[in-house]
Amino acid sequence: MLKTAAVFSDHMVLQRNKKICVFGEGVTGRQISVILGNDCATTRCREGKWMIYLPEREAEENLNMEISDGEESIRFTDIAVGEVWLAGGQSNMELELKDADEGAELLKEGISESVRFYYTPKLAYKDENYEETFEKSHWEIFDEKNAARWSAVGVFYAREIAKKLNVTVGIIGCNWGGTSASCWMSREMILSGEQTKSYVEEFEASEVIQKPMAEQIKEYQEYQHYQEEWDKKAGKIYETEPMMAFDKVQELIGVCKYPGPMNFANFTRPSGLYETMLKKVMPYTLRGFLYYQGESDEHKPDSYYALFTGLIRQWREDWGDDTLPFLMVQLPMHRYQHDEDTKSWCIIRESQMKAFRTLKNTGIAVIIDCGQFHEIHPKKKRPVGERLALQALCGVYHLISEQEAFGPVYRDFLYRDKGMEITFDYAEGGFTCQGESPSGFELAGEDGIFKEAEADFAGNKIFVHSKEIEEPVMARYLWTNYGEVSVYGANGLPLAPFRTHNFR
């Protein structure tokens, strides 16, 4: 039986100015032909699979694609050639347009067909309905009903790119709330790193996964039923007392069992969604990746740089292009009211900035000011998408300068006058302060005890000083899971959090 991967459908967006990969399944030995406009390519189906590369094309609309093996044929219509990006990560990439600030306004306003969306089906394991579910998936064009469920970050990003480039932009949503980066990587890649292999080792050491698969599925489904009821009860409590401590909620309605038994039916298991979701859309021809994740790895912050860079390397290898742009979102401010400030999010943010600095063809959207206290799903998604778009317009499309795309980012420092003079990249226009005076700066001496410090602006430098620290050794800014953001560059983008020394 001739078929394409599910990501090929009517209304799809194909990547312009790159060879277009088309792939699927068929009868071994048959010759497969693919026609797109005036272009045609052929290949032989081998071991039930086939893959064809069509020539590069400029941006175009209203194309048809014909696929045939001499016995069967497939036809797709209303195809656009433009820009294609994969939007990966967890719940803040997944958060739907209807739930975001300005989402309802955009849905009513409309974005015509300049943005299209394919949502990779969210399947944790391969059951008897797995292939059928994928076969029902398809690219969607904008209307109020469809777009309400699209990734808000993806939509706000795509809208900006479509406006600036005057082409159709396609977003492939491949994300799931509550997932570690390890969910989106192969077992082999995770095990290849000393700092990351514990993700697999801890999972595989569990006795739970030794049970028959049918029993694992049954246990997970029982958990799902329990958790759905628990979530409903918790939702009613939070409606009336939104700041109630989590421990108190559990006292009232029972234990929260999330994320459930860690077995092969659990969507949070290492490598699971890599196998069940990501592999189903690779290697669809892309311009690059958008990625918003990190919250679910806060329990192992010191491993995140190795894990995250391994994921970037994995995805580029799987798409066969180690230059594919990878645009990441740095985590915003967040802390629940009753949690202590563990600084774990600081380490994740630092790891994300380090990945941007050390890996080529990456970009970083600093959204430190887009968080919400006691809310891990902030609704301000428009600035997230638009700041990702600035990164693409600068580093990928080369239409704007770095000074327009970035807020200030720490470069280096020197000691002087019982303080520290800190120099920043992308700050030629200087700094602005929102509030009475700059806040969030700290200094420490040899004892490593940080004290609040004052900050004076001068060009692209900030002089940090404190009467409590006579001989400063280290400085840091917004080194907290949650705090007030006060310092911005002249272009309105926030100063990225930093520390001058790797000291905890």
C-alpha cells in the first residue's frame, strides 16, 4: 500500500530554497514518482520504505503534489512553499492560542493563510490505534476553531516571520507539557554522556518496567483516571483559593500521583516521545527549530547543559544538517509562593545561555520579564514569539542587526574602586531602568556570601558596588527563581540574568 508520512497532506507548507524531502511507505520494488508543479523525481521502494528529494523552489502558493507507484496514486492540493519551523518543548510551547494574552484578539483578527500548522499527535506509546491516529492528522489553515488550539508561541512567531518575509510560514508542533529534554532524545544519545546517562539508568532500574506491557498500560490508565479526578478537585480549590499550598491541597483531596507509574506507557519516560512523535516527522525539510523547555529538568540542573546540547546535536543529526538553526527560549521568572528559592531555574537559564554562546547557528530569546509569580504557565506569549522572531530575522534571515535582536548580555568585568565594572554585548545604546532604581544586582567577597548591590549605568557598562562588600570577588544579576525585572536595553529588551563566576 502506497502512503506518505502523515506530515504530508493538503495545505502543507514545504521549505523554500532547499531540496524537499518526501518520504513514506509502499510495496518493495515498485518505482515511486513524485511530481510537484513542473518538478518530478523517482526512486525505488526498498524494504517497504521510500524517500525522494525534489529540487529547490522559490516561495509559491497553490501547488499540487502527485505521488504514484504505477498501481496506486496520492494527490495533495493547496500546497505552499515558504518557511517551515518545528516548535518543540513542553507546556509553554504547547500553551494554546486561545489561552494566551492577546490570543482571542488574534483569533478574531485573523492571519489568513500566511500561517499554517501541523500538530504531531500526542501519543505516549504505540497501541493498536497508533498508526490510524497519525493518518488522521493533517496540516490546518487558519480559522478561529483550528487556530485556537495552535501553539501561541508558534503562531506569534510565525506571524512575524510571514509579515517580514511575505511568505507562508508552516509550524510543525511537536511538544508535550511536563516533558524533560530526555523525552525527545534517543536512548543512545542520553547514555553517551556521563552527565545524562542517569536519566536512562534510573528508568531502566525500575522494577515497574519488568511487567508485561499490557499490565503497564493498565496501571498507567488507572493512574490517568485517578489523576483526572484529582485535577478536577484541585481545580475547584484553586478557583477559590489560588494561593493555597500544594501540601494543603493534598491533605484535602488526597495525594497527587503525577506523573504516574514510570513505565513504558508514561509519556515522561526517557526517549519515549522521540520514538512515538519526533521520528514521525523527521526528516521533513525545515528551516530550523524553535524550542521552549527546561522546567521539567529543574531536578537535575547541573546536567542540563549536557542534556540540552545533546538534544540539539541529536536533532541536527537526525535531519542530516549540523547547521540547522536552533532558536531557544530562556526560562522566565518563576516560583510558587510556598516553594523555597532553590536557584535551580538560574542554572537552567545559565545553561541555555551557555548553549547559545558555544553552539553555532543558535539564537536565544530572553524572556526573563515574561514570567508570572505562582504560575508556571505565564500567559504573555506574544513577546516570546516575537523575540524568537527577532532571533530568526537577525541570525537566520539577516534582515536586522544584533543590536535590534538582543537585549544586553554579560561579556566580562574588571575590578575597580571597591566595585566591579561589568561590560555587556548588544548594549551600545545603553540601559534603561523600569522602577525607581536598578534592582537584582548582588556582590560577594571571598566568603561567597552575596549582598544586595547598587548599579550605575555608563554606556555599555554597569558599575556594581556595595557598602557591605569592601573587596568584591563575584557579581550576579537576578540570580533567583523569581524576582522583579528592572533593567532593559535601549531597544526595550531585558538584560539577561548572569553571574560572573560559577559559584553556588
